[in-house]
Amino acid sequence: MKDTHDDRSFEQDVYDVVRAIPPGRVTSYGAIAKVLGSARASRRVGWVLNKSFGAEPPVPAHRVVNRLGMLSGAIHFPADRPMAAQLEGEGVRIENDTVVDFERVFWDPMREL
């Protein structure tokens, strides 16, 4: 039987890390998984963020991209809050659904938390 307490705990931990990402910065699904001690759980981080749109306080899931800086989760965002538009509103440049200067705006939770 699956331990749902662990799922809720992981979900809350993901939300806490994502809420710590400053505006105008991005991190990756893998970096979040790694800081949580589950380095191979980047997809699980993505699944958690897919359910985050109604969370309170809000979870800035738009600040999480794949390891190459691509907006791989963009298709899951509500039509009235597109991922790219939210990032651009914070000063992050996007071209071809990819963060420009990814290394410069990358926020590493292993160093920042």
C-alpha cells in the first residue's frame, strides 16, 4: 500500500522550495528533486507542480523549467496565465520556449537554501 503521507510531505516540500525561488530567476525540476534528497524524482516534481495552480499561498510554478532551460511544462498552464508571459513579466527573456541566458538566471536551491 502506498504511503500517502509521504506524497503530501513531498508535495509540501516541493511547494516550499518553489516558493523560495526569487522573481526573475528559474530553477529546474531536477535541482528541486536533488535538494529534496530524491535526485531521480524530477518527473515527480513536475507532477506535483501540475497540481499547484490553485494552491494557497500561490506556488510560482512558472519559475521551474527543464535542465536545458526549456519551458517543458508550459502546456499545463492555464490559458489566462501562460508560463512564458509570467516569466517575461518578471524580466526573464524567452525565445523559442527556452530561457535566454539560462545559466545567468538559474537559481540553484543547493546553494541558495
